[in-house]
Amino acid sequence: MTTKLRANRFAQRKLRDREARRAQFISAARRIAELEGWSNVTVRRLSDEISYSQPVLYAHFGSREGILAAVAIEGFQELGLALEKARKRVMRGNTVESVAAAYLEFAASSPALYEAMFSLSLSVPFDDPATPPEMRFAFSQLLELFPGQSSKSEVLSELFWASLHGIAELTRTKRFPPRRQKERVRALVELFTFPRDETAQVRAETASFASPVSHSTEEQ
């Protein structure tokens, strides 16, 4: 019994050490990228940065792309938490506006992280059975803005996300002048803010289109 207990403790400590090393690699990658850009985030540079050999890094991530994917997934978790906080802290104001502001603040405050999440052509699947839970969590915060079980909620969430992403990217690349940012966000929020009765109407219309057979049967 004592031998088994020792073995379990050793395994747990080994797992904690592995997770700590993994976190160190991810943290170093993010730090270098924010200061110098992703082109300077290489396996050799990371190994030198935290004093681990390159085989150790490959054992954790498999490749440089594996590191970038891990950074991106961590970014989606942080984005999801920021959006969740923004959504839940609104008592009487506009939830859509609060989430939009939180999203754009996240993108502006961590440009290298945001770039890893969306612009590095990583093989991290979206809207797929293999999609990481961190990404699902982030998207679920947008879904919560448009309640309902129909596909309409997903489409609205995707369009809202696409709009926010477009504003974030065009602002980052200086295609959008910052002086009109508040006006832009205000217009976007107005487009995606639906009265309660209108939301109910959207659900009803979606349900009728989704069940044409039952609808025709009722008419007969």
C-alpha cells in the first residue's frame, strides 16, 4: 500500500512538473511574440529562453506549430472569460455593447496573442467535433447574446463575431481611423440589439421554416 501511494505521488508530481514546463513554454512564446513578433518565436529561441533542450519542447508540442496552437487555444480561453465577465456584469445596460467593448479591448491589448488566434493559419479546427473546448467556450459567450435554440442564433453570433473581428483587424492595421471607433461600435450594437418581442418573432419564423411538413399538415 505504501509503495502504491508513493508511486501515485511520484506520478502526480511528474504530471505537475510537465504542466509547469508546458506553461513556461507558452508564456515564453507569448512574451517573445508581443515584443518581437511571431517570426522570432522559434524552437531554438524558446529552448534558450527557459533553459530546456529542444527535445523537451518537441515532447510537449511536437512542432513549432504545436506551440502556436497551444498559445491560440489559451487565448480563446482568456477571451471567453473576458466576454463572460462583460456579459454578466451588465445589470441594466446593453449586454451586446458590453461584450463588444470587451472583445475589442482584448484584441487591442494583446495584438500578438490575437494574431495567433486568427491570423497564423494554424490547423486548429473551428465548428468541428475536434474543436477544443476553450474555443467552444469563447463562442458560447456570443451565443448567449442571442438566446434561442435555432440555427438563427448561431448565424447572428457568427455575424456579430465577424463584425467585431473586422473592426479589430482593420483598426490594428490602421485601415480604420480611431476617431470614429465609438461611432462604429455604437452602430454595430444597434444592428445586433433586438427587442424581446422581435427575438421571439425570429424564433417563430425560424421554427416555421425548419418544419415545412408539419406546417403544411396544419394548414390541411
